[in-house]
Amino acid sequence: MNWYGIKAIYIHEMERFRRTLFQSLASPIITTSLYFVVFGSAIGSRITEIDGINYGSYIVPGMIMLTILTQSISNASFAFYFPRFTNTIYEILAAPLSSFEIVLGFVGAAASKSLIIGCVIILTANFFVDVRIDHPLLMMFFLILTSITFALFGFIIGMYAEGFEGLQIIPILIITPLVFLGGSFYSINMLPEFWQKISLLNPVLYLISGFRYSFYEVSDVSLFTSTLTILTILIGCIIFITYTFSKGYRIKD
Amino acid sequence: MKNILEINNVTKFYKNSVKALENVNLNIKEGEIFALLGPNGAGKSTLINSICGIVNFNTGTIKINNMDIVKNYRITRKMTGIVPQELNLESFETVWNNVNYSRGLFGKRPDHNYIEKLLKQLSLWDKKDSKIKELSGGMKRRVLIAKALSHQPKLLFLDEPTASVDVELRKDMWDVVKKLNEDGVTIILTTHYIEEAEELSDRVAVINDGKIILVDEKDKLIKKLGEKTIKIELFEPIEKINGNLSKYNFTLDQTNKIISHTYNLNSNTTDITELLNDVKKDGYEIKDINTEQSSLEEIFIKLIKENNNELVRN
Ligand SMILES: Nc1ncnc2c1ncn2[C@@H]1O[C@H](COP(=O)(O)OP(=O)(O)OP(=O)(O)O)[C@@H](O)[C@H]1O
Ligand SMILES: [Mg+2]
């Protein structure tokens, strides 16, 4: 393994995060606060509790998932697309790095950033509502696995994108709707039966549900299916990336 | 001397089915400076990028130090450094971070002393904390060289190292290249400046339309293909070339005092002693004699022209 190489990519990416630390953290903090104002106060005054949990607290796990998903994808896709765009990728291609090591560096950094942001959101949420974490280890397990999985997903976008617009399309068209419809801000039990069935087709629902279980021991679906879902997406991304690299496709002419 | 790089039958098609390299065979000897010449789009960058792993080639094999660059890429890539043709750099990084980052990518443990020495050698030390975007084009080119040398490669590829570099800096750059070569680095460069190849290289190859059309030692090439011109300055102006001198295809300059004759070095058609005797026999007094040899550039243009004509004919 070329550890120095992986470290170089990792540090280089984290350095960018540090340089833009204010923007990187300000946006999730402000967004979280806005959600609390809008959803927590406005809706929370109508819906006081879901499954016996105060509404403001109930939406915290969903909000973290929303941020983790979008941040992991956008960080990883940008991080890998940017050197393709500026052509500085030549150096990574010429270096004695395997595809696995390249992915490890980029995805590791993107996932780390998401984890940091996730923790910052938990702290921010604490200012507004009580956040209880019944199963901290399980919570970390979901947080880390989701960060890695969607960083891999972002990496794929970064490999295939043909322009900066391309980086935005999938997150805006697919991920954001899935997260909003996946029960971030409500329990699907509140929906009519038909829409409950439809919601069960949404993989993000399983992630949010499992994650919420680690906080409050309440969930829409079983913990087992949640874990299985995230692992399936993870493995799917890994297979897809391996396949793309094995074709020598997309980054080398 | 041992070959450090062996290229066998390498062919490369780009996705849009442009054939960029066709059956390229080339051996580079350890310790030499090798110049790759050819017109725009000839395939120089493609060849270099194929060797360095930046593009995938379709068929053939490339070996560095007798190791296949695909199978043993971890070993071979550690030995090579590349300075790309374009100024591909990340604008917001500092010079220092940028160069250390490169060393890391190539799997070498950090060595700040070496990087400091390197930046000093390339006159970049006072810019080490500047962001790339604050540098001039020539400085950026040197940062690219520093990056390529950051992991102490044995084989260095310079794809047009002195494009966008001013005349003075070009001379400095040549000194850097020569110094590196003295330190044992084998160098392969592409250039459009023939005087660069002439100044630096031990051997040259000419590539046209994806094919290597010639490889030779620079001096031999100049001799073999080179024409020499002998210019004889006379004390008195001469009206017309006649008498013994009409044997030779002399031309007369505007002052009517300098007669020149062009001949090929290896074809032995001109006997210089006889030529000078003939000048004397005709009663001319020689003031000065001067010979000029054709430059690599002239040779190069001639070769490409011939090759293109051949391509058209086929
Ligand atoms: N990424 C690419 N995709 C498709 N075709 C390419 C690509 N890069 C180069 N080519 C084509 O391959 C051929 C060789 O190009 P190459 O860049 O190797 O030439 P070169 O000798 O380096 O030229 P120059 O002196 O202009 O740098 C050209 O016809 C060029 O258009
Ligand atoms: Mg080129």
C-alpha cells in the first residue's frame, strides 16, 4: 500500500476544508437552525409529539441524515471532479497509486468532513432541543457507514460528470426528494396507507429510520432492514466503482 | 549502455478513434538526454503520457528498467517524473504544499530538506509561501518541474519545458536540465525549439503523424543529413562566376565579394582543397573563409516535408 500517497490525497482534501472552514460549517449550522425555526416552531406547535418524542427532537436524526447525504455526495463529487476539470489529475494518474488507494484518499476525506459536520449539527441541535442518544455506538455506526457510502456515491458522480452542472443534477433531482420523502420530518405512520407503501420503496427511509432508532429507540422499519439497506448501497457503490476502474474508463483517455 | 526505457510496438487510439501512435519502437539509454521532435499533433505528448500512465495505450509494451510499466507500475512510476505540457496547477495552493503533496503521492516519506534544496535550485525558494495563482507563467513552469522532481525520479519527462519561458530563463532552465543529467537523471524532452534539442540532447527522434520516422545521435544526424555551406570572402568584387569556378554552384552575394557553395558532408562530391585551388587559379585573393552547418531545424523541416509527401503519395 502507498500510505504516503493516500495520506497526501487525504491531507490535501482536508486542507481545502480547513481553508474554507467557515463556509463549510456555516452553511449546515444555518440550515439546521432554520429547520428548527420553521419545522420545530411552526409545525411543532401543531404536532407536539411523534411516537412519544418531542417533535423538535424527533426531527434531529433526519436533519443529520439530510446533511450527511448531501455533504458526502457534494464533497466527494467535487473533490474528484475538480482535478479532472483543472487537469491536475495527471499527477494522481502518474503516481504509483492503485484505484483503491485513490478512492480511499478521496472518499476518506469526504466522509471525514461529513462526520465533522454531523457532529457540529448534533451540537447545534442541542441549543434548540433536547437530544438524547440511547445507543451512541449504533449512532456512530450509522453515521460513519452513511458518510462513507454516500461519499462513494459522490465519487461515482465525480468520475462521470462532464461539467459542474452534472455534479448538481443527481443530488437535486434524486437525493433531496428521497430524503424529504423518507421521513426526515415525520413518521410514515402519519401518511395514508397508500403513501406508506410507496415510502417503503425509498431506501433513504430505512437509513433515517435506523438512525433515529439509535437516538430514541423509535423506528418505522426494523433495525435489521435498515442495516441491510445501508450495506447494500455501500456494496453497490463499491462494485460500480471497481467496474468503472476495471474498464479503465472515465478518467484516463 | 543499458536501456532505461524500452518501447515496443506501441499503438494508441483515442476514443474518437484518432490514431495518435502507430507501432512506436524506441529505446532510451540510461543517462542520456533525448529530444522528441515533431509538428503539432504528431503524438509527442501522447507517447510521454502513455509511458507515465496518464493515458492507456492499446497495444505493445513499455518497460522501464526492464520492468513492464503496467504490471510493475508501483516500482516503475516511482522512478519517473513528468512535467506536463499545460500549466496544470491548483491555483489556491501554496508552492510549498503543492510540491510536498507531489512527493507524498509518489509514496516517499516527507523530506523538507530535499524540497528546500530543490526549490532553491529552481529559484523558487522566495516564492514558497505564495499561492500558485500569484506566480508568473515561467514560475508556474518551474513549480511543475519541482513537483516532477519532488520524489527524486531517475527518468524525467519534460513536455515542452520552456514553452512560455523567456530567453534568459530558458538558458537557466537548460542549465537545470544539464545539472540534473549530470546528477544521473535520464531526460526525455519534447520541444518545438530546435535550438533546445541542439543545445541539450544527445539523441533525437522525429515523430510525425504518430510514427517515429527517425532516431539518431544529434551530431550524427547533423552530419548525415547536414549540408555545409562554405562562404569565401574575396578582396575584390567579382562580376560573374565563370572560369574554373563555374564547376561549382556558387552563389554571389549583393556585395559581389562573398561566394558561397553548399555541399553535403557525407556525399564527398566536393573536394574543398580542389575548390580552394580553383579559386586561387582563377586569380582571386581570399580574404576570409567561413563554413556553416545546417541546423537541426532545417533538417527537421526537410524530413517532415519528405515524410508528408510520402504520406500523400501512399
Ligand atoms: N484526449 C484526447 N482525445 C482525443 N484525441 C486526442 C487527445 N489528445 C490528443 N489527441 C489527438 O492525438 C493526436 C496527437 O496529439 P498529441 O497531443 O500527442 O500531439 P503533440 O505531438 O504533443 O502535439 P503538440 O506539439 O501540439 O503538443 C492529435 O491528433 C490530437 O488531436
Ligand atoms: Mg504535446
